[in-house]
Amino acid sequence: MMKNLDTILLAAMVTWASSAMADDGAILARGKHVFNQWCASCHGVGNHMAGTASLAAKYSGSIPAALEERTDLNPDFIRYFVRNGVLIMPAFRKTEVSDTDLAALAAYLSHPTK
Ligand code: HEC
């Protein structure tokens, strides 16, 4: 009886862990899609991107200028700038970037390996 219970619990944990990983992957993929649609034109890797150039000047090389290369970003920081804007960066409305899309975008940019 105990043995059966252990087996069931183990199976449940394996199922839970793999579905959590699949969800995570789907969220990160969605976040990357949102980034490409709304952010990459200014924050892509390159010299002629308004956001990347501005952040290169702001941090003068102490951290990467391209958002996708940074490892210091957290979801609250991303959410703040997306909803409020800064300098020439517009604030994005919920009709453009929904809360669900923003959560995925924030998860993607905060993820250590993008
Ligand atoms: C029209 C160009 C433009 C677009 C589009 C844009 N940004 Fe920006 N973003 C900027 C500029 C310019 C800055 C200001 C950099 C500075 O402070 O010098 C900035 C700053 C930021 C910052 C603050 C970074 C820091 O360390 O100070 C974050 C976070 C950010 N943008 C995220 C995003 C995300 C996510 C999107 C897409 C939803 C986006 N931006 C779209 C131009 C843009």
C-alpha cells in the first residue's frame, strides 16, 4: 500500500514538474514574440536602435545595452517602464500589450538565459 502511494506521488510529481516546464517554455516563447513585435525596433542588438543606443549612453558599457543581453532585469522593472514609458519610449496601453502579454514579456526579459 505505501509502495503504491509512493509510486503515485512520484508519478504526480513528475507530471507536475514536466507540465510546469512546458508552461514555462510557452510563456517565454510568448514573451519573445511580444518583444519582437513591440520592443525590438528600439531595443534590438545594433547601433541604430534608439533604445539600445540610449541605454549604451546611460550605462556607458557597465552592463549590456540590449535588453535581451541583460541579466539584471526583474518583472516589476519591466512592467514599470512598459506601462509608463521614458524619454521617447511610449507607454504601452493594455489594448496594445495586455497584462497577460506583459507578464510573459517580463518573464522573458527577466529570465537569465533568453
Ligand atoms: C520608440 C522606441 C522604443 C520602444 C518601441 C521601446 N522602448 Fe524601451 N526605451 C527606449 C528608450 C529611448 C529608453 C530610455 C533609455 C534611457 O534611459 O536612456 C528606453 C528604456 C527602457 C527601459 C529602461 C531600461 C533601463 O535600464 O533604464 C526598459 C526596461 C524598456 N525600455 C523596456 C522596453 C520594452 C519591454 C519595450 C516593448 C514593450 C520597449 N521598451 C519599447 C525606447 C523604446
